[in-house]
Amino acid sequence: MKLTKRLVLMASFGIAAPLYAGDSLLEQRLAGAGGVSETPAEMMARNSLGQEAPIVNPGMYRILFDLGSATNEISGTGAFSGTEIGTEIDFQDTLGLDEESEVRFGVQFTLDWFRLDFAFSDFQFAGDEAIATDINFGDFTFDTSANVVTDFDAQYFRGYIGFTPFTFDVDTDVKAELGFGFSIHAITADVTLTGTEDTTGDDITEQQDAPIPGATIGLHGGIYFGMFAIEPQFGIGIFPEVSGVEADVLDGSLTVRIRPWEWLTIGAKAGIFQMDIEADIDDEFVGDMEVDQTHFAGVFGFEW
């Protein structure tokens, strides 16, 4: 029994002593072996200062927020309240709608292989134009040369459901992932014209609504090396007529992130969205319209 205790004590001392001694035998052997450049004492000192090794693996769980500016453009023609009303309105030439910048907000949730994204931004355009032709809009006619004030107020919503079944070890310190998903896009347009009515000469305001849906099938991925992440996403959709609307949709973004701590990530994001709409929605909206958005945002969130 005493011999066993002595052997245990000697073994314990033989393992522990080199970790606390200055130039211990174990340190000398490790340093002289050529395969290890860092001694245990140096490793302990580095860890005590919080200097962890670079993070390579992407976190299984992520909550990412992005907030930034979106530049919106609108072009095309449309007639509101049905084809029998007559006049098609050119959004740029007739109404003088200009490019506008709005705030865009997005959030992404990742749970291992499952991903869920949401995004929201305003599409607001304003015009103040002396019109060159009569405009039949709703139940009124705006007279030629009348000054018409236009407020095109729309909200843009985007939802994305994705799955990431593929992960790759590209190199020792480089990993990648690839997935696919389905997104829904919706624009709820509210168009208001204020001007002088042709028949009565009264100043009137007329408002019409036009819901504009769309969808895309897309890919998303990521490349991870050290503390850095590069994450592209792309979607395209060409859909036949649904409820009077045909829409071609293009959607893409690129996110670059750095993970300075194990649980925190920050970065930047740039993206585009384009929707080309041909619509004949009962007596609400008839026309051909293209909406474009370019957005830039800062990204922050948590990853573990």
C-alpha cells in the first residue's frame, strides 16, 4: 500500500512539477523537439490574458442584425382603378418621382442547419409636377398643366426560410457551407395624388392601393477563415400570373463579418433587390412597373 501511494505521488509530482518550474525538463524536451513552438508555461500565460486561438468554425447558433440605408428607384407606367379609367401614368416623366433613400432593417436567426431571415424598409417617393396631360386617377380627372403633388408610400417586406445541409473543410483553417431557401417579397403600395380637378376646379386628393407580391428561390453560403466570414446570398424568381400579378424578382447580398470574441460578431452588408411587375389587379392597378433597391448596412450580432 505504501509503495502504491509513493508511486502515485511520484507520478503526480512528475507530471505537475514541469508545469510550474522555470526551465523544466518537460519544457526543454518540448522546445527541443522542434514540433512545438509554444511551451506549456507560455500557453498558460497566453490563455490567462484571454488571447485565444483564432476561431475557425462558424457558430451553430447566430442572431444577426443589420441596419442601414436603402436607395430606392421606381420606373414604368400604371393606371389605377382599372383599364376603363384610361390614362397611364409614367411615374418619372408624368409625376416626377425621384430617387429616395430610406432606412432598412433586417434580422437573421440561424439554428444549426435551419435559417430564418426578415427584412423591412420603406419605399417612399414624392413628386411635385406640372402635368403635361390630363390624368384620370380614381374618380377624378386632373387637368393639363395642373400642379399635381404625388406621394407614393410603400412598405417592403422580405422573409426567407433556408436550410444548410452542406459543410466543407476547404483547408485546415478554412471552412465553407452551402444551403438553399425560399423567400417571399411583398410591397404594399399606397399612391396619393393631390391637385386641381378638371371639371369642378376644386383641389382634391385621391388615393389608391396596390398590393404587389413576389417570391424567389435562392442559395446562401459562407466561407470562414480565422475570425473572418464572407457570406453571399442570391435569389431569383420568374413567376406566372397569380391574382393578376406577374413578377420577375432578383435579390442578392454579400455580408463580411469579423468575430473578435467567441460570442460577438460585427461587419458590413451590401445588397440589391429588383422587382419587375406586370399587373392587372381587378379595378385597382394596371401597368408595368420596376422597383429597384440598393442597400448598405452595418451588421452586429451574437454567434456561439
